[in-house]
Amino acid sequence: SGDGSIGSWAAAGVMKHGTIFADKDGCPPYGKDIARAWGKKGPDSKFLEVGKKYLVRSAAKVKTWDDLIAGLANGYSCTVASDQGFEMTPGADGYHDPSGSWAHQMCIYDYCLVDQEHVYIANSWGDVHGVVKNPGTGEEMPRGTLKVKRKTIERMIGQGDTFLVSQYDNFPSQDIHMALFDLVGK
């Protein structure tokens, strides 16, 4: 009927239809109107053809925090769907506390294992979550980021609709050297 999904549908969708780059010629900028239109009727056939060039060959359900961290450390993408809502801006400690229910799907894109273990979640609602800073560098994270503690993510994973996807077609192979994580992960 429009926008909205669950994690297993997202995982199956990228394996069946592939992915497209946001800066692909003619790709409309993301917004609620596009989400609703594509959710109801699907994208134009030209974008489906492009997506077929970038299929995802593998998806796995995330069952634990350790599964999530192992997948992210190996460069996999993670979709998380749950009913967990959050405060719209970070608290005094810099974290977004759980609040209410959203029935929403988002992307976990990074993690931190020092001090208080947490992840960074990209939400599609734009610049509504305040400024989140990387604890190691002090740099601002992308707008729309939620900084969420491990115990909350574990609760979301427990709802059974978190997936890692990998093995994209037509992306060059990469050998991620562990020294890179020493630089980035702090």
C-alpha cells in the first residue's frame, strides 16, 4: 500500500532486484514521496534494469550482538527492522535513549567497542536526530544518525528482523587490512 517494509523483505528484495546508487543518473533524491510511490508501484523499469547489475547474493539473519559486529567488521551491510523508537536527539551522554514505538526499518552502519559499546544507525528521516560525534575523533557523524547502546540493539535484534547482506555483484574485491580498523575504530 506504500512505504514500509520488514527486514526479511529488504534482504530478499536486494537479492532479487539488486541495488542502485543514489547518484545514478535520473535517480530521484530519497524522500517520503519516492518511498511511498516506489513502495506501492515499484521503481521505473529502467532502475530495475540497473539494479540487476548490482544483485546481493547472500543475506543472513543476525541473532546476536557478536553476529552483528562480525558482519559489520567484514564490510557487510545491515538492515534492522523493529518496533523500537528513540528520543529524537541525543541525551547529555551523547546516546539516543529508547522511547516509544516506531515500527521502522533502518541501517546499522558502524560500531564502537571502546568505553560504552554502541552502534550508529542511519535513519531515513533526514536531519532530525541532532548532532552525533565520533567518540574517537570528535567528528560529526552523518546527519540522521542515531547513537545507540548495545543493550538496546540486542533487544532490537531479539525481535528477529535484523539481516546482514553481502556478496554484491560487480563490486571490486577488497582486502580490508586489519590496520585500517586500528585507525578507524578508535
